[in-house]
Amino acid sequence: MHRLWTMTLLAVVGGCALAAAAPLFDYSGIFPADRTNEATITHFLLLDKPKRLAFRVVNPAGQPLPEVRVVEVTSSSDRSVSHSSAAGLTQVELVAPGIYEIKVGTTAPPGKEVAFRLEVTDAGPVAAAPATASGPGASTGTSSPAMVSIPGPAGGLGSGAPGPATASPAPSAMPGAEPPPALNLPPAWGAQGPSTQAAPLSSPSETVGIPVPGSAVPVSGPASEARPSSDPIAATASGTVNPAAGTPPTPAPTDSGGWGAQLLSPAGGGFANPFKPVEVRFDREIPAGVRLEDLVQVFHLDAAGRERPVAGSLVPSGPMGIRFIPTTYVRGAVFQVRVFDPVQRRQIGAFRFQTLPELLLKTEPAGDALRLQLSWPEIKDLLPAQEGQVVQLGDVIIRIQGKQEAPFEFTVTPDLPPFGNKDGIGFQGQPFQFVLTVPRARLPQTTPFEVLVLARITDVPQPLEVLRTTVSDLPGSEEALADVPADEDEAKPSPATPTVGAPLAAAATAPASLPPAAPLATSAASPGTPATVPPPPPPPEPIVLKPVVPMADPGPRATLEKAGSFKVGEGGPNDFMAWPRGLDWGPDGSLWVTDSQNRRVYRFTEEGRLMKAFGQKGRGPGMLGLPIDLVVTREEVFVTDTAAHAVHVFSTEGEFRRTIGTWGTRPGEIDLPHGLFIASDQLVLADRGNARIMRFGLDGTYRGAFGTRGEIPGALNHPIAVQGTSAELFVLEDKGRLQRFSWAGKFLGAVPVTIREPGHMRLDPWGCLWIADSGANRVVRLDARGNVLLALEAGEGARPWVPTAVAIRTDGLVAVADGEGKLIRLYRLKAP
């Protein structure tokens, strides 16, 4: 069924001001002319207490509109609580607070737009009994009490741009004065056995967003520092970012006349209330004639760390306040708010808050325990760090409740170590995932029982339920469904042993060291024998790289055999965050890896012994913002950094030497550098942002570029990788298109191959292309005509892997980076 999602601005109505049959809210919508016969428009209504609601549909002139009617009212948290009538509902009794979907349909034939306004009125109180509905052919589902409350809406999303007349509530309806209506994000009722459930308010592909909660979070790391104005990612005015939303900001220089401002909403800890606008309050009246857009800016940080304004409307809120009503609340995004004084236009404060991501809950047996996995999608076009989106989960409670036992709760806070054990419960956090392992003894003794996820919402005293699933099968003697590596190899651990206790925000910036020696075995002394001092530990075993003997061309029918695997990291508490993103074999046979999440560069032996690690998160010389790919010579390491819009050059010992390129669009300037390779004495680079292929000398001298942005053959659209032979260049785009060019930029043709979501490309020593297709969970080997010669995929029944990069050594050893498993998987090419 074709559904048209819309969310109109909700006026704030105090509960004490309502009388019977008084209007609650009205919604406006338009059925487009090109709709289907089954098209519906879904609105969302929040209730603070049980109510009997009456519906009336009119046209824009206020006249009754019989061809448009309310056809369904459903609880967003319990789909069994539903009332429907094809002939239209006129009244419905709802006994539990929460969010209800109100679905509107029309009998008017397609071909002409139908505009309407839905008026929702309070028809009086109801008893706490099963909900009922009235109207021709009305049907009623089962009532459920599993709903909780959230403060009332002061603003929301509109199908059109809301104007000041509708967006600005009366002064008496300020945040904190509203009755608390309910928010219930859809819980997920699981089937027996392993289940994966989500809160399906909206799809990422939809153009109209449905608001969901977000959170005011402490600001830490580079984003909390005042950046110089020359930094392309920095704020345009100086000032210190506030440690928490809702508190007065640290003022900028005092020549701003002593102005101050605070964030009234969202305020406090937890995820932001999506049914309230962003509200900034100055400490004095705003002078007349000042443009609101000059005083408040709201923006995201895109994948490159650049500011991207958030679409929405600014409206006054009394003589001292400004409200911002976003057009769309992006789930899991961080919203940055910057405030300027009305006189000098100096920055006087900066805040940020985050929205609740679209959580998925998966439950499965794990030996004599239950494994609970909370995950949420990464927002590809936002900065993959805490300044851009929700990377690590906090302000969430996981509750397990049976019919007889008291509920058991586990609170997820930002200061939890990355992994450990708390009261017998194992936990592990990593980017976009949090896992609990609950032993059988801590679970309810009878089934079924429920697992709930509750989130803390700003301005709400109690956590709110956002997910729910039912567990029907308890773990017992059955074999554990433990995580299996994608190729079912036994992953080799890093030489060092991880420790527990570092906070999630800790950065992996410790210098690399050789693996520690094994502990010495000691023997007990005989009675009466003097104790002996153990001998000093032996020196670390030196690392000797195996010689690399190039192999002959294995031919187009070559196969692969497994050669092992090892973990990516340094054996420290931040290894759980590792995300191997770029690979390259050095001339000496060592493997170099970029870790985009920990902002590190590693050098390993083929056995997985760590030889070198360097890199520090930041935006200064030699620091890494978001390292993507790398290429290695005998003396230097070249690393692309999309956040810095440059290529960093280090010695093989990790000493910073120089930077190639600066951010911009002019010749020689770079925007979002991605894949690269070295041919003779020059560096060839894919500039994703500027849609061009660039060439530099190894000393950084600009030597030229080609590329025209577009979708037609021969044009470039977000190139992410480039490889070349002496005769031609192969350019891969982020949507999977692969094209051939001469070194001068002449289009030579397209390579017909289907790549779902490419992450990396390399050319092997025998002229074949290898592409890591993250979206299809596979790695392919191609010839120049696009024929697939070999495909490496996850083993049957294994946990999906995410191949992010591939590198081929001259002796046929193939390394594949697995972002999901945080592994390097090794294979060896074999001639038939």
C-alpha cells in the first residue's frame, strides 16, 4: 500500500484549559494527484491521558469533506491496539497514553489533488476499560497498557514550511508548562527463537521525516574546542562549546556587550524530545528589527566534518527567545546549535544534542546465556564520530521482566568501559552496537518473558519504552550460537591482551610497542630452601619478516585458499572500536592498515604481529581526522584523510613529514580524498567531493587533474577509488559504476559489472581488479572487461562480514579487511 507520511505542527494545549468537545489539534494534508487508490496519509497524535476523541474532516474553507475520512487509529507501540473502518471513524476511545497513528484515506479518484484538514477534538473522559471505536463498520483491537508519557508538543514537523503564526505557541505554553503527552516508539514483538526487531516509524529513504527522540549530550573531543576560523570544519565565530545542553554557554570575547544565552529545549540529559522545538533564551530582550537567522544557527557535521545547515523555521518565542522548528529530525544525528549576540553578532554560546537512533534488538541463545544485541544504522552522510552522530549508546536501560519475578535492569551509560562484566552480566560496546550476555541464572525461570528497551528523554522524569520483544525459548544445553567469523576461520588474537576499565571516550593514542613476553613459570621452593630470585625476562623476540617470492601469473581461473586471520588493534581497550578501512602491502612484505575509527595506522606481519602503530585524532599537522586509504613506499606512508581534505605523508617509523593538498575546489585543492595509488614518481588520487582524478608528485607538487561531475558516461559522480596500468586508469564510484580513462582523461568506456556498495579497489600484479563490495558482503576479482573471475563470499550460515578493503601481494597473498569482525582475513591465490 502506498503511504504518504506527514507530521504537522502540533499546538501546545494545557490539559487544564480543555473542556469537553474542545479542539485538541488539527492536521493538514494533501493527497497528490498521482496517488494510488489505496493511498493513505498517516498523522501522529500524542495523548497525555485516556481520552475519547472525535474526528471531523473539512476542506481548506472549513466545509465538511465526506470523501476524506479517518480509516484507522493504531498504537505505535502495540499494533494490536487498533481501530479501523473503511467507511470512516467518527469517535474512538483510547485508554492508554502514548503515540497513535491516525491514518486518513480518500474515496476521491486519482488525478486531482485533495487538500483537507483533520480536526481532532476531546469528546470527554473515558473509563479505564478496553478502547472502543464508533463509526460505520468500526473494528477494535486489543487494548494494552504498555505505554509511557513524554512532555507535550510545542512544535513538530510540517508538510509545508510552518509560519510564525502557527509555529509560535502562546507565552503561557512555554516548555515545561505543557501537560506531559505520551511518546511510545514502536516496540518490537518477537517470534520464538532469535528475533530482530526495529522501531519502524520511517524508512531512511523517505523524504519526509518522522520526528523521534534525541539527546542533549556533553561535548568533548575536538568539537568542544574553539577552532580557528581557517579550519574549514570549524565554527565561523569563536566560543567554547558547552559541556551539556541546557546550561549557560561559556561566553565568547567580552566585546559582545555581556549578552548571554541558554538552551531551554532540549535541556538536561537524555535524548531530545522530538515534539518540542529547539528553544534558545537570551538574558535580555532581543532588539526589534534583528533577523532571527543572524542569531541562531542549527547544523549537522557531514561525513567530511563540514557544517551542513538543518532545514527548518525560526520563530520568536516572547521578547527574549527564539524557537527553531526543524523540517526533519534525523534519527541518530547530532544537532549543533550556535548562538550569536544581537548587537555585535559575536558567538556567545554553542550547544549540541542528539536524537535517538533507529534501534534494532536481536535476541539469541549463547550457550547457557541469552545474548541481547542492540544495534542502529550508521548515517553515511554524517561525520562518523560523536560530534556527528550517535556512535556509542548511552542513556538507555535494558529491562528483562517475567510474569512472576521482579524486573532486572541494566543501565547503559556513556562512561561504561568498552567491555567488561557488571554484576555477572557481560557487556561490550562498539560503534553502532551494544551487546549484553545475560547468564541463565539471571533470567526469568519461565517463558515467555519480555525484553524492553527504555530511553531517557529530555525533560521527562521517567525513561520511556522504545522497544519490546518477547523471548519464548530459554538458553539451555543447546550449543551456543556464538559469533562465527565469515569464512569460519579461527581468528587469531592480537599478541597483547585487552584490559578492561577504560571509558568509551578514551582514545587509542599510546605509542606502539612490541608484544609483551610470555609470563615466566616459577617453581615452588623446597621446604627449608632459600627462595631464589627469578631470572630477568628474556628480551622480546625480534620480528623477522619472511621473504616474499613473487609468483607467476596464476591466470584467470585462479582460486583462493584460506591462509589465516588476525585481529586489528593494539591489544588495548579501544580495539572494540577498530574499523579497518584501507590496506596496502609494503615493499618488505608487511601489511599496513588504516583504522578510521581509532584514527590509527598499523603495520603487521603476515602472522598478525604488530610492528608499528601511530596516529592521533585531531586536525593539526600530522593528526588524523578520518583516515580512509593508504599507500606505502620503501620510505614513506601516504594516508588520505577526508576530514582534513588532504593526504598526510609519514615516514615508515610514523614521523609526520608533510601534507599534500588543501581543502577547496580550485586546481590543486582537494575535497574528500579517498582511494589512491602510486605510479612511478607520482601519486594518483580520487577526489570524491570535487568529482575528479588528481595527480601529484611524491613531494606534493600538483601535476594536473581531469573529471567533470555528472551521470553521463565519461563524467564522474563521487569517485572513491582509482587504479591504473601503464595504458589506462580504472575509476570506481560510490554507487558501483566502473569506468576506464586514458591517463590524459579521455573516456575509454564503461566496465559492465554490478557492485552494490563498493568500499575499496586494488589492481593485482597481473592486471586484474579486486573490489571489496561491502554492501554485497563479498570481494570480487575482475578482468579489464568486467568478467568476474573469482568471488569471495561469507561461508554458509556464518555471520555476515563487511569487507572494507583488499590488498594483493606479489606472491599471491590476499588480505581482506573485515570491518564487522575487526579482522584481517588472509587467502592465498592458487593457479589451477
